[in-house]
Amino acid sequence: MRYYSACLLPLSLLFYHADSLSFRYDFINTTNKVDFGALGDDCNISDHRADLTSISANNYTNNLGRLVYPKPMQLWDAATGETASFTTTFSFGMDAVPGEPVGHGMAFFLTSQVDVPSSLPAGSYGGYLGLFSPGATGSDQVVAVEFDTFRDEWDPSDHHIGVDLNNISSSGNYATLPNDSFVGQVMSARIDYNSGTGQLDVMLHNGSSDGATHDLSVNVDLRSFLPEKVIVGFSAATNSERVALHYVLSWSFSSSLPLVSNSSPKSQARRTAVPLVAGVTVATVLALLLSTAVGVLLWRSRRQERSADDEDDDHDPWAIDEDLESGSGPRPFQLSKLTAATRNFSEETKLGQGASGSVYRGRVDELDVAIKVFSRGGSAQGKREYTAEVTVISRLRHRNLVHLIGWCDGREKLLLVYELVPNGSLDRHLYSAAAVLPWPARYKIILGLGAAVLYLHEEWGQCVVHGDIKPSNIMVDESFGAKLGDFGLSRLIDHGVGLQTMTAVAGTPGYLDPECIATGKASTESDVYSFGVVLLEVATGRRPMAPPPPGDTRIFRLVEWAWGMYGRGAVLDAADEALCGQLDAREVELVLVIGLWCAHPDARARPSIREAVEVLRSGMAARVPALPPRMPVAMYVQPDHPTEKFVADDASKANSRMSSHDYGRQPPAADDYQTLSTTSSIPPVGSKQSVRLLSGR
């Protein structure tokens, strides 16, 4: 083993180990001290918050303040051309000074000044937000996301979010907000930069009773505006005419710069352009190549030995994907570090237990994380779920998806490290006895979930079928933003490809499309079905299946029950009684009807996720087609030919061909058997599915 380690040392020289930066700090709880840089006389870090501008001796005009993290971030690497992706979240506020007009706002920024300067830009008061001098020429190398409260001559409006690129003007890169959106409340923001797409996403959630959320997306190549290393922080300013108190309560940041192998043709082309270091001899090069070859041989030998131990597979199902090993995805962690972070995976740190592994809470590199542990001795299903989860989620980046930070390939177990979403899963909030989840938060969660599924189905390079959409897989952040996780059953398919055969029927009863059970095929339509069930569950506060009530033998099924309310013209009566009428009736009714539309027994009659999300966002109920008053009953049979279609025309024929997948539904009376097209305004689309529909009138 000693020789193995020695041979790997030269091998490591063939990789550029780029830096990542991650931290989490709560100014209210200052257990972990960080030596933040405070610039300007008015920036003050107290025992509960960081003030960027403050009142000192009643002097609150012409204030400037910056708060910066003391360590620089490697934004990009000139040798490899790779750029870091990053995510930052923070809670902050802007309070008015009694009797004074409010101005001017604050900003999160990245700047070239790695060595923290002793002074701020001259004259950067008021609308310049402490970022730029009035005569700035665009050479400052500053990129900022501003939260502006006053319209200066270069601003598009009073209250707005804007992205400043080496210039205080955010022209073309802004989102206008209602007046007074910022002042007098604690807000939370999230900023994501995806280096692969060059997209900078900003999401702001205000702390008012309406719980409004505002979004801004800008495409930008940060390499064009910033150097390789930058510092990150916050800045604010007032002037002699407008003032406010600007402060930060908490801040987290995480960046990831890929490790790029020198063996790739692209990297080789760049490296040949770099001048050779003087003094490198042929003997040194030969020694390096020899040690590398030995290291590779030993590494392959170790992999083969591991594979030989697995009698069920021809290859190691736990082998790390090559994209991860080359560093193009999340970063690797040492097992000892994760063991220490979870106190040796103690029960006190355990968050939950799933079919394929356990999840623990930990703190790594000043960042709170959730660590999912798969046992190498686990089931074949667990192995498949691990492989799917790693290969899929490591390539995705969206504000409504749980972010995979890293992985660890241990001898006995494999671990995945995720961002910790502090508020837990949606099901805990829906069924909590301590507090009722208010309707505005529920609607926001629905919109966030819809955005996540839309990204998976249509907005990424390949179509991702999630396969297990349900409340326990939907995490809720501190501002009630939804984050979809658990990609263990997901599948990657090309856009435009139809149903995909599953190796085994997998998913969760109640959320799993009955057609998926009958045909053994997963698709975007089956995801839409699960999405519809979740919508119904969020609106009604009822689980999708429940044991029969006393005196009844029928299992409660949410879709059937809600459809019955819809057919009686009383769909709003299905709303969660725990809300006590504190709801937006139009929104609740819209969610319920869209939920039924998505959970239609005929996959051909369901909307695409884009159609469903667009109606939810617009609030235009008129765009939802009329559904049949009685829920169509799907009968799943084993056809003699895969393309055969059977629509029963009498009860005896239907009953004789009914499969075990009818979930206990009794067939309707003979006169209720019709084709779907005669009972629904949704036009059926041609499909090669072995589905038989018994439609209600």
C-alpha cells in the first residue's frame, strides 16, 4: 500500500486542483467567529447583525460601508479556461430613518480587489452604492447584484433588482418591483451562477405578509468582467438627501471550480501555448510518465479486484462516473472529514432513513450539509439509485433543485453531500401539528416545484424523468422556496423520445401513475401525474391514499375524491380545512383543477408540464380544458398486440378483461362505457399505449 500511495503522487500532478470557497455564517449566532473585512467608518459588526450603514452620533448621511469575506475566491483558471459556479444566500434588511426620505440601497458584489483596500471608491455615496466613483470608466472590475430603493438618473425605476457589470447602470439587466418592496422588512435572497450556461439567477423573497418572490436572470460570462481571483461581499451607501440603515443577518456561500485533466485534447491545446518552465529535463519528464503509468496500472488493478468481488454484475456498479473523477461535477470529500462532520454518523445527526440509505446532518467547511450514505453491501436497487442520482443531479443546476456539493467513494460505503435545506421536507409542513402552512407559502412551493419539473423536462440539454415526485422529496428553504431532490429513480432521455422501459416498477404508491405500473414504462407524462397528485395534496391537506374509514371498505383515494367534488361543482370544498378559510379562493380552485388535469387517467389527456406551469403562473383558469364530471376509469390489460386498443362496450366484457391494476375500482354500469372523446373536451392524441378507458359521462 505504501508503494501505491507513492505512485499516485506524480499522477496527481496531471490535474489542476482548483480552489473552492464555502462558508455559512449567522450573525445572530456568532459561535463560529469569522474575521470579516469591514470597510468604511460606518460598517459595524455587532453581536446580532452586520450594519453596512448605521447611525453614529445622529450622523447617518454620506455613509459608506462594505462587508467582505477575508479569503479570495478562484473564479476562473486561465490555464484550463474553466469557470466556477457558485451559490450564495443571505438575509438582509433596509430600515428607514424616521422623518427622512429613503435611499439608496445595497448590493452583493464580486470585485478584483483581492487585497482588501484601505479605502472605498472616492465619492461613491448614494446611488453609487459604495461600488463606483462618479467618474468610473468601466475598468473597476466589479460585478454586483443591486437591490435599489431610489431612481437615480441611470436607473430604470425606483425599486428594482439589477445586475451591474463594471458600471452602476443595470440597463437591460433589471427587474422592476413595486414601491416599498425593500424597506422595513427582513428579506432573503439567493444568487446562482451556472458557469456551464453562463446564467446568473437572482431570487428575492420579501418578508411581508404576501410573501412575494421576485426573479431576475441574466446571461453573462464573468471572465469578461472579472480576474481569476475575486473577493465577495456587500456594499451600501447613503448621501446627504436620502438615508437608510442597511444590514445583513446571515450569509452562506459555496463555489465549485472543476478539476480539469491535462489529458483532454482541449486542455492539451491550451497547455502547449504556455511557455515551458526552464530547467525541466528529459529525465524528469520520463520519470513522471513512468510513475504515472505505474499509478494507473495499480489503480486499474484495484478497480478490477473490486469488480471481481461482485458476483452479480460484470462491472462495479458503485464505480464513480468519469465526469465526477475528472472533476467536471461536484468535488470529492475524504471519508474521515464526513465521519467527523456527522460525529461518526451518530443517531443524533440522523435526518432520515430511505430504502437505499440514510441521511445525516453535518457541517463541512463552514457549510451545513446533508450527507446521504449508501452501503456497498446494499441491494441492487440501491446501487441503481446511487448511479442514477450521481449521473443525473451532478449535471443539473437550478434554484429549485437540491444542489449536490460533493461525493465520497469509501471502501464500505458511498456518500453524497448535498446542501442542507434548513426547513425540511414539504410533508412535515403539510402535516405538522404545531403550525398550519399558510396558503401563500403553499402556492409559492407549487410554483417552485413546477419550475423544477419544467427545467428537468424541457429546459436542460436532455430530458430528465424524475420518477418519484412527492412531498417527502420536496425540500423547503427558509423563504418557503421549493427544492426538488432524491433523483434515485430518475432517467435521462433525449428530447422527443417517448416512453422509457423501467427495469422494475419503482416509485411511491399514490403518486405513481397507474399506467406506469401496468406498462412498466416511465415518461414525462408519469411525472406530470405525480405533480398533479402533489398539487391536490397541497391544496387539500390529504394524503393520496388512506385506509378505509370506519364502516367503509373502500380505500380513500385523493384523485377520485377530488374529482367527485369537481363533478358536483363543489371543488373548492376540497380545500384544506386547517386553513380556516384563510386562502385565495381563485388560486385554490385553479390548483385543484390543474391537479386533476395532470392526474387524468389517460396520459394523452394530460397537459405538458409547461402548459400546467404557464396556467399556474398566469392564473388564467380559462386555459384549463373542461374535464368530464365523472373521473374516467382506466382498465389496464395485457394485450395480444402492443398497439391494440380496447374500449369496453359492456360490463361483462370489461370485467372479464380487468387486470389487477384497477386499484379496486368497481366497473361502472354498462351504460357508462364510452370512449374518452365523447365525454371530455380534451382531444385525445394518438398513442401506442395499452390503456383502456371507461369514461364517465
